[in-house]
Amino acid sequence: MRFWLEYLAVWLIAQTLRWLPRPVARAIGYGIGILLYWAHPRLRRVGLRNLELAFPEKSLDERKRILKGEYLSLGRLLSEVPKFPEYRLETVDRIAVYDGLENYIAARDRGKGVLFLTAHIGGWEIGSFVHSMHGHWLNIVVRDLDNPLLDRWVRQLRTQHGNKTHDKARYARGLLAAMKRGETVGALMDTNMTPPQGVFVNYFGVPACTAGGIARVAMHTGAAVLPAFTIWDEALGKYRIRFEPAIPTVLTGDDDVDAVTNTQNYTAAIEKIVRAYPDQWLWVHRRWKTRPQGEPSLY
């Protein structure tokens, strides 16, 4: 019964946002974001602690401003996702535009597959959806939502234009197969992991357990690892789907060392974009939860 009630509540909110004019829906999304900011003190504490770790030089007021900006960013994204069924190719550039598409084309045309290095920043759901609308469908590695009804609905939204979703707990072999077929895979690489799937690299100068599988796949297949982020551009009043040049894969012959080196390079690319747009990243996730052996918890 709980799953049905959760699904019904989310569905009703989504349908309301879907049919409202975009400025009105966005204003409601902002309101929901601020409401969530005040309604979840535990997440607020996690966010402020993360900001303290990442930006020790900033004042408490500055960190609070960034954290509130994150919630506004989430509210903005929330207002757009229900409108996915209404997106049309001829008008979608009013919502999102490409920035660096030539970098994606160059990586794709190598024929060895493309690994999108991305993060929970800005409009990450919008980027993959709009990219598929332009005929560039991709495999999306996701975690199943706890509510199976919501999970099915969200997957339907994500896959309207050819995207395929795969549960990250069961996609290791499929990832290699996708690269052999020259396909594109999108993986969010900014979440806390645990060994042996995760390796410790520096993120904002603090060791963070980070997925090492993307590096090993790139090393094994020769796939291009392409930083891909969907950022809200306030001046444009829309999102920019930003593709940066592929990150060269380090190959010295020592696979274990190379996996850590490449993972560090990928994490540095994520840190760079988060530093540029700190109020658009998901600070409420306990990114530094897993600690090296013997270290105390940071939370």
C-alpha cells in the first residue's frame, strides 16, 4: 500500500507540473526545492559537512548559499522531467543546447565505444534524454528505485527515444559488450563506493572511494572516456549539454596502478565542473562515507 500511495502522490505532482506553463512549473519546482531544504535537517547537515570538507576556506553563510542553490537546482530539474513526453525535436533547443558536440562525434567515430563520464550535477536526466532525441541513444547505468512502481515509471520516461537502462549491480559484462559494439554508456561516477569496486582517489583533496570499473573498461577496450555534463546556464535561461575532449587513458602496463591513475583523472574532471558550478551538485550525498582502513568517519 505504501508503494501505491507514494506512486500516486508523485504521479499527481508530475502530471500537474507537466501541463503547467514552464515558468509556472519551474517556480513550483523551486518552491518544492526550498521546502525540502527546510524539511530534512539530516540532509542539510550532510550537505554542510560536505561543503566544509570541499571548501574549508568558505564561510558558513557561503556554504548555506551553495546548499540552497543545490535544492533550487533539484527543483528546476524536477519541474522538467515530467514534461519529457511533451519534448519535440524542433523545439527542444528552447530547453537545452549542445556545447562541444564535436567532441562526442570524434569520440564516437573512433568506433571503440564511448563512456560518458558524468555526475549528479545540473540537469543530468535532461542531458541523456535530449541526446537520445537527437538520435544518439545510450546505455544508462542506474540503481533501481526502492519503489518498483516509481522505478517503472521513471524508466519509461528515460527510454522514450531509445535509451536503455541497466542496473549497475548487474551490468559489468554488458558494459564490455556495449563497448565492443561501439555503443555509448552513461555512468554517474560521483557517488560513494566500497572496496573492491571502489578505489581511493582525491576529491577536493580528501580521499574518496570511487568506482574503478570505468577505468578498467577503458583500459581493456580502448573506449573513449568523455566528460559529459548538463549545466544550467542562467544567462541563456536553458541547459547546456556540455561535451569536453576525451580524457587520454594512461597505460603503463601495471593495471592496478593505471586503474587508480585514470580514476583520479576522471575524478579531477568532475571536481573541475563542480568547482565551476558548486550550487548545482548533489552535496547531500555522503560522498566521503567510506574511509581508508583505520580512518574515523567524517560524518
